[in-house]
Amino acid sequence: MISIEERLAAAAAHRSEGRFDSALMLYQLVLDVNPRHRHALKAIAGIFADQGRSAEALEAISAAVALAPDDVDALALLARCAERSGEPERAVAAIDQIVLLDPNGVSTARLRSERAAALGDPAASERILVEALRQEPQNTELISALSRLYFAGGMVEDALSLAERATALAPEDASCHALLASQLLALGDHRGALHRYERALLLAPADIAVLIDLVECHASCGELSEARRLAARAIAIRPDLLVAWRAHVRVEILRGEGEAALKRFSEVARAHPNRIDALICLADCYRLSGAHTVCLKLLAPLADRVSPVEALLVDGLRRESSLALGDFKAAAATLANLDAFVESLASDVANLPIAVSIPPTTSSIDIVPLLRLAHLAKVGRPVEWTGSELFSDIAALVPGMSFRPVAAGTPAPPGISLPALIGLADISPEMLGATVPYLEPPEQQRAIWRAALAEFPRPLVALAWNAGRPGLLLDDLRPILGEFSGTFISVVWDEGRHQLSAFPHVIDAGAHMAGMADVAAAIAECDFVLAPDCVPLHLAGAMGVRGLALTQPNAVWYWFAKDDRSVWYPSIEVAQTRCVGPWAVSRDEVIADIRRCLDDLASPGVGIPVDTETVDEEVA
């Protein structure tokens, strides 16, 4: 007969190799012989926790703690499972017990810090970790915990520095590399994150979370074949893991095979043991494909059946899809306690500006559409923006905007979130149209670019594209680049400029741009803008410059169009492909729209702004 020790050893080996179903079966065989075997119970709880099965994990770890109430590791797992299961009292009790058993331990400090942060006291959370690090300055668990705290609080530079320090101290620790990768990914550095995730996977090949994050990185870098291979591997290892299916569906959507992938995942979701989580994940996948109506339909029955944590996720998905469909009232309705918040602000006799905090992970693309919201109609109060100094360049282009930059190493000040801002602004298509233009480049820069572009034949078309796949590349526009009687002006200033080498007739204005003021000024002196979703296109829309946005059905909410014209940017026409897929193929669906716009521009007297000041000077 196989001994308990042999079963435990075999189960541990299966678990380390990622064969969790086999490991669970072997641990259960141990419990069949000895139902009170605490090591088997603790291992089962750990696997369930890693799989997101919080209720089952809590049941198993509670049994293990009952058998060994002085097991600090078991108590730590109990605290985490209780917190995730919505039982904060049990979590606090477990932490208190850990403090009594091991007041100076690493687990104690980390859990006390996490609890303080959960209670909304980041200063206390930081103090606990800093004090613990004074005793163990090279403890990577504590360093990583402090890095996560700083990142959540907007202290991005400090967080990255600590994460890099952890990887330097423990180069063979996969969790350290994964932490740094996750922060780089959140900041949009997909290449940097890819390198770190690959290293983490080499060190921990059974870590399914790292594998899935690696899929997302490859997909974001346009490496869809590798992303597809890894996603298939993740599903093979964990066919019940919803996040693995989400990663797989996203890759297939980008490949243009989203319909088949969604059909396959729908069958999996219907049979999934966690029906609610499966429906939420399926709705999110439809949102990724641009099927926002289907997303909302799937979420509708869940309103009263979800936990508080799930409710936040559901509301976020409903808000995104409602905005993408132009239903601003439905989007505002997803904000919990909005009416009470409005009432409290309206009754504040001080009438001070409302602080809006821009998260450090927010991109310039996502913030430009909202910068018009200088006054919140529902409460009659102005807005004061706070955020990273990186946003100062764009903020300076909005006349009268109040922007308070947050210096590096300083926690983000309190302020309402961007979704709350949308709810308080009382947005409507009429209001959005009335606010444009709201961005204005300095006249000095405009004069410089006006003179620089004067020698080129009009009309001048500002041209932009994406730096890499899965975005639209300059080569995708090749069919129209040689047919135009005017001049194409490149306003790309980042690494995407290298794509110009094959198109010498496109003027490289980006080479002479020192900041956003130059980008905006050059665009303002052009007659038209042609681009996919990118900063230059947003700047054009915010200035009221005519343009054509090249989008796909999964375009972000701010490209909602009515009668083929952007609601957020009325000067921008929107050309959308029928399906999501590689631009190299789908570009043919928008070429006719591009040619029509270019032909209109080239027609005598059509679309060419007249510089009356220059004309007056010439007449004089």
C-alpha cells in the first residue's frame, strides 16, 4: 500500500509542475486515510486560493488552522482567504493571532500592512513595512510589499526602484520578476514587461498567472502567434481557469477569429461550476470584441446576485460598454452612491474646486477627451486636476485649466476618480459638441510651424500611425500615399518614426518636435488629420481640426460615432472596419473612406482654411 508520505511527495511534485488536478486528487487520497491531516488540508487550500476558489480555500484552511492554531503560515492564508471571501472580521482575527504568535515576523508585518491599506490608511501601512525593513533590509517579501503599496499610491518611480531592488537581491525568485513585469505592463512598457515575464516563467514554469500575463504581453506587442501558442498551453493546463480563456479569446479577436473563440468560450462558460464569474468573464470578452450590447445583456441578470467585489467589476464593464454605445445616463448610473455624493458636494458652502486625481497608469490618450470637463454641471463646481508631471505638457495646452503636478516620490493626493468625473459632468452629445475647441497651442509655436510648412503644396494632411502591431502601421496606408496632390506631414515623434524610411515623400515633421506644444501647433497648421487612435488624433479633435479616425469595432468608448462622426470630437469623421482583425487585411475596408476625404480636400476651395491675417498682409 502506498504510504501517506509517498502520496504527499507525489502531490507536491504534481503541484510544482502545474498539474493541480492531479495534486488535488492525491491530497484528497491522503485525507481519505486521515481526514485531519493538516498539511494536506493546507496544500489543498493553497491550490484553491491560487485558482480563485476563495470559498473552498477558506473551508480547507479553516480546518487546517483548527488542527494547528499556532501555524503562522496557515493563519496568513486564512486571513487572505477570509478577506477575499468578504469576511473581514475573520481576517482581522487571524492577523491578531499571527501578531501574538510572531510579533516580529515577516508575515505579520506584511499582513498588518495589507490590512491597514485595506482600511484606507496607507500611511500606517507604509510605516509598518518601513519599520520591518529596518530589521530585515534585504527581505524581498517586505521590499515587494512596499513596492506594491507605493505603486497603488501613485509613487511609480519609488515602486519601480523597489521592485528592481528585489530582483537584484533575489534574481532567482520568479515572484520578484513578475512584480516588476506587472508594473511595467500597467505603465504601457510591454517590451520591458515581456522580458521580465519570460524570465519569471523560466524560473517558475508552472506559474499559470505568469504564463497568462506573458500571453497578454505578446498580444500587446503584436506577436500573436506566440501569444496564441501560450494561451493554448494555459487552457490545456487549467481548462477551468477563466482568465486563461479571456487571454485566449483576446488573442483570437486580434487575429480576426473572435467569433469562433467566443462561441467556444460560451460553451465553456455555460458548463463552468462558478456560473456568475463565468458570465462576467464572458461579458468582458464580448466587450473586448466590440459587442457591447451583448456584454450588457449578459450582465443585466447579475445585478442582485454578485458580491461587493464582483459588483465593482460588473459596474466597470457596464460603464465601459454604456459609454461605447453613447448611453451617458446608463454609464453614470453605474457609479454607486452618485446621488448622495452630488448632494454632499452641492451642500458644501465652501464651493471649492473639486480635485480630480489622474492615476499614474493613465495614458495621454485616455486623458485628453476628459480635459474639456473644467466645470461639473451637477454640482456647479470647477475642477482642479492633479497628476504626474508627465501630464503638464498637455495640461498647458488647455486655457484656464487648473493642474497641480505631483512630484516624483510624492503620494497621489486624494481626489475623485475619472469615472466619478464623468458622472458629475452631466455629459450629453450636445454638451460635448459645445466644448470644442478646448485645446489651444501657443501662437509662437503655430507661427514657427506655419512658416515651416508654407513651402509645401496644400492641402496639408497630418499623418499618424501606431508604433507596432496589433496597431495600424504606415505601410498599411501605402495604397493612398502615392495618389495625393497635396502633402502628407508626419506628426509621429516616437519610435514609430522609423517606418518613414520607406516613404521619403512623407514630410518628417516629428523629427523637429520638442513636446506636445509642437505636435499640437503643427496639426493646427494642417488642413486635415488621418490616423488611428493616437495622441495626434485626439489633439486634432480637441482643437476642432478636421480629420478621419480609422477604427475597428472594439474601439475605445471615446470613438463612439453618430452618423459616422465622433460624438466626443465633432470635427472628426470615423471610418470603422466591419470586424476586428489585423490591419494589414482590414485596411481595405476603410480605403474608400480615406480616398473620399482626400478627394474632397483636393477639390478647389474645399476644406482649406484661409489664413486671413496673411492675406491681409499681402494685400497691404
